[in-house]
Amino acid sequence: MSFSRVLSGIGAAACACALVAVLVMASGAAAAGGGGKGATGPTGPTGATGPTGPTGPEGREGREGREGREGPRGTTGATGPAGANGTNGVNGANGERGATGPAGFATNQAACEKGTPTEVCTLASGYQETGMWTVHIAAPTGAPQQQSESPISFPVRLKKGDLVKAAYVNSKQAETPGIVKGCLGLPTEPVAEKGHLCVYRGFSDKGALESQDHNAAFFGFTDAIGESFVISAKVGVLGEKVVFRSVNNSPEFKEESPVAGEAQFGTITEAAYMEGGGSWAVTEN
């Protein structure tokens, strides 16, 4: 709006006000001149609306409101699709080579000296053969001396039995391979070093445990003609016999048959019992 128009508006308003004043004064004069107060005249028409006043200054910014409470937790969204497989990592470096294990034992396959089985085939040097054995003794007090033998028959005969040493591995020793020289196995996996015959007593055969033996024990080895290994210091080329005997005899155990005038075989002074067995292995020298 221009300044001249503002002045024009103000002038018109002033004239209206002056006119009202003159009318009031005239009315008052008339009243004064006529005596009593006259009746109020009718309300005049509403004057025209004045111009809009200028905009007031902007108010100050209000304080920041308090943070609202956390809303309820929304439901879990659906599982997204599986991601793509990652790429394979690079291969690791090769580890160091381990130490060489102990020498193995040859099998009975092609065990003959020249690799061809014949009637006179002998076990080749370093080859091993295995088998099983069992003995039984059961006699009451007063019975004759007792002896039980189990044959250890070699499937392939030895070349030189005098180069092989025999050893009995009792059930306690059998739990620790190698505790008896030349015998590195177990009753379930008999092993004999080169130049050894190892006879293993089983240690878990229920009813035939060595701890259940009574008045009976391992005596020694004999060959096919009964010659003791202790005396001959050699293993028979066909095999050996593992021998068990009664222990408490009276008189003592007699090796030879009695002749006239001599004491008869001894008798056992207490019941003798044993059920024993196990495995064996022999390796040619």
C-alpha cells in the first residue's frame, strides 16, 4: 500500500470522527436548549473496516519437547534368502614328513625261501607265521601228577630251528607288548621279532584266566620227540609243544617211567585245575 493511500484513508476516518463530534455537540446543544434529555437515537451503521495493521515481530522459538517413550517391539521379520557360497580358501602348505615307522613283518604269502611252495619248502628269512594253542588240566587231590601239552605246529617249517629262541609270555606280561624280549604283540595280534618264537597267554578269557589256575603252571617247551628247549636250546623245525604241569606233587614230578623197586609217579597233594590258551608267532631268522 502507498503512503498517499494511507494518508487518504486516515483523512476520511478523521472526517467521519469530526462529523460524529459535531452531531453529538449539536444534539447536546439542542438538549440544553429544550430542557430534558431526549431519547437515544438509533445506532448508526457500522463503519467501514479499517486497514490491516502491520505484522507483529516473530515470536521466540519454543523449548524442545521431551523424548517420547520407546514404542512396543515390532514382530520379527521373515528370514532373508541364504547368501551365496563363499569362494574356497587356498590350500595350506604340506606338513613335514613324519618319521619312518618300524619295519613290518612279511605275510605267509610267498613265504618259502625261493617264493615257490614245495614239499621241502622252508620259511624265508624275516617271514612270520602265527597260530593258536590251548591246554586243560583238571584232577582231584591224590590223583597222579598232571601234565598237559598243546602243539604249536608251523604251517611252513623252519630252515634252522637252532637260530630261533622260544619265550612264554604270561597273561600279565601280555598286557605290555615288548616287556618280554623279542615279543612285541598281543594275544589278539601276536608278533615275534626275527629269530623268535613267542607264545602268548590270553588275559581276558572268562573261565580260563591265569589267575584262576590252581596247582598248575607253565613248565616249558619240548620238540616233537619230547626234548626240552632248555636242554636242546633250539626250536623244532616243525614246531614245538607248550607244556603245563601240576606243581605240588609227592614225591616230586618224575620224568621217567618208574622201574621195579622205585617209587611210582608222584601224586598231587591238592586239586589241580587250569583252562589256558592264547596265540603264538614265529619269525625265521
